Amino acid sequence: MTYFDCVVIGGGAAGLMCAAQAGLRGRSVTVLDHANKVGKKILMSGGGRCNFTNYYVEPSNYLSNNPHFCKSALSRYTQYDFLELVNRHGLAYHEKTLGQLFCDNKAKDILNILLAECDNAGVRIATECSIHKVKALPAETPTTNTPRYTLETSQGDIQCHSLVVASGGLSIPTMGATGFGYDLAKQFGLRITPRLASLVPFTFKGDLLATAQNLAGVALPVNIESQNQTFSEALLFTHKGISGPAVLQISNYWLPEQTITINFLPNADLAQQIATWQQEGHKAELKNLLSRILPKRFVTEWLTINSATKELADKTVAQLSNINIEQLVSHLQKWQCIPAGTEGYKTAEVTLGGVNTDDVSSKTFEAKKVPGLFFVGEVLDVTGWLGGFNFQWAWASGYCAAQFV
Ligand code: FDA
């Protein structure tokens, strides 16, 4: 029987960080991952450049049933701690927008840093390792190396003092995502909050789908609102509906059957703009004037999908009544719809919900009623906004748990 002080299930962002830090504390550590290589989501993240953290991390950037849970870890291991690590390894990176930090070269640079840290800390990494069963051993008076768990794996049985579940969420099953962590949590009596695919594009159906398809590829800045939460970022029409950063952000807050409101002219007062055009005596058709402030393809298509605005496209601004102007403002700046759904876990960046944080210590990440069992990263009910916040949660939770395993 092989023994490690700490077994980490899942070699993703949180698991590798936790393993390296526990190893540095002198703990014997192994990472077990069923995939053929570790860190696959790191490699595909940020369009291949990994948006590994954000300059402006705040607890308010995270959703959870208990919004206070993330505060302690985020303050004990900050974005600047992670920057210290990547600077020490000479990583070249840049801020793209809104504090989002990306690798200059490839996401692989981040994975290589974590692997180098694991190597330096003597961490053993086993890939293609399936975990068949986890059993708690009868409670003894524990020392720091009393075995407390036995794992039956495809590579033999392993015992450990601390078991860290870092198996992530359900998004992108083709990259190795499974519900393993939730099942293990349930096995040991922890509760799970409802889970949903999140940071995910919306799908449309019927006429709206046809409109989106006609506009596929058009991107424009918007304000998007749902559940009293607003984001100001880009929206992209797709062959299935809408996507882009604004849409992914609001998907964290949207629930099925709820309305979203979009302002396609977030930086303009359209009524005022039309009044100015009227005063200037423009003779051009409305559609041509609107094409000065919106993508032409969008204007042509968008005005035709609403019976009220359809007839206005070819009019001059002088021909618009106050009611017409209100109709235009409503259609372009307060447009509402109920998405048919989302693209689901196939394309979602994260899983909303997860292991109930009320059952886990925010200091140690140990299950409150199950000594030696820890949960870190996305498997927990903590979900960040788009922009490097989810990786920062993985680093922070992994680091903090490592101090107690
Ligand atoms: P993660 O999913 O990284 O790792 C879990 C590990 O557990 C995997 O290696 C998996 O193989 C393993 N595993 C699962 N089930 C197992 C089982 N039964 N047995 C053994 N091993 C098992 N975030 C961000 O901040 N910036 C970004 O740029 C992006 N970009 C991005 C792009 C895309 C396409 C996706 C899908 C996601 C992102 N994210 C992101 C989100 C980010 O990738 C995610 O939040 C973290 O990877 C979560 O880290 P974890 O370590 O918790 O899980």
C-alpha cells in the first residue's frame, strides 16, 4: 500500500497549486488525474493565452450562496501573490482590458510554472489514473501522517492523511470534466447547491434565431442587464444566438425563462442624437445615419425585425414623430428578450453552484464534519466573473488549503 501525506484528485489549476504548496511545506504529495495530461483547461483558456488573474479582484466578482465564503482566501492569496510567482519564473504577460492579465505567448507558460513548482516541491503526478473508490479509515488519534483515507485506483491502492478534491466543474466534458467531486462530497454527507452551465453563450429560437444567424459575426459594445446586474462589454451574434464577453458575464446571473435587456448604443443618448440630426437638417435616410454609430449590417437587419421600426428605416429624421423616436429608443436601447437557453456545458467556461460552502471551512477548505477531506477550486459553489477571476479563485483556494493538509 502506497502512502502519501496528501492526495490531490485533479491536476487542474487549483490542484496543481495546492499540491506544489503542500509539497513546499514538506508534505509528501501525489496528484491523481484521470486525463492523459494535467492542466488541459489552463491550456485552452483565454483563447490559448490564459487570462490567469485580474488586477481588480474583489469578493463582489464572485457568486456563491454564501458571498462571504471567498473573502478570506482571496485576501490571504491575492493576485499580487500570483504575480510574484509568475514574475519569479520570468513570465511575459500584459493587461488586455479591465485589469485582465494574459500571457504574451502561450497558456502553456502558466502550466509550465505550476509543473516546475510541483517538481521543485517533489510532487508526484499520475495521469490516466481512475479513482474507483474512496473509503474513510476508522478514526484514530491523528498525527500529521496517520492514514485517514484509502483510494482504490487504476494504478493501485493509495492511503493518505489528507484528501484534496480539486476535480473542477462540469464544463467541457471532452476535456475531462466529471461530476466526481460532487459525488464524493455527497458520499461524505456534504450538500451540493444546484448547478448550471455558466459563462456561456445564449441560444435563440424561431425568428430571433434567424436574425442572429443573419447577423452572425457582427460584434458591438452593449450594456446588458438581467436580475439587476449590468455589464458593459462586447456582444457577438452567432449562428445559435448571442455570445461575447457581455453575454458570458450576464449568463452568471441569468436564470431560465428570465428576460435580458440590451442597450446597443451604451454610449449614446439616441433621442438626443436624433434631435441633433433633425436640427442639423440631415436629408439622409435614418438607416444611413444610424450606420454612422452602429455597424451597418446590424442596422439593416435590426430595424426590420420590429414592425414599428421596419417602416422607419427609409425615412429621413425630419419625418420621425416623437412616437417613432420612442419606438427606436425602445428597440435599440431597451431591447428585451428571453433567450431559449444556453449552449450548456459543451461550451460553458464554468459551472455555477457546487459543493455547498456552508459545509466547508473558509479558512482551511476542510469539510466541517469530515476531518482530512478538502475541496478547492471550481468544484466549490464559488463562481467568478469572466476576466481571470476563476483562475484567481483556483490559485487562492488551492494555496490556502495547502497550509492545512
Ligand atoms: P479544472 O477543471 O481546471 O481541473 C480539474 C481537473 O480534475 C482536470 O485536470 C480533470 O481532468 C480532473 N478530473 C476531473 N474529474 C476527475 C476524476 N473523476 N478523476 C480524476 N481526475 C479528474 N478562467 C479564468 O480565470 N481565465 C480564463 O482565461 C479562463 N478561460 C477559460 C476557457 C475555457 C474554454 C474554459 C472551459 C474555462 C476557462 N476558465 C478561465 C475557467 C477556468 O479554466 C476554471 O475555472 C479553472 O480551470 C478551475 O480550476 P480547477 O482546478 O478547479 O478545475
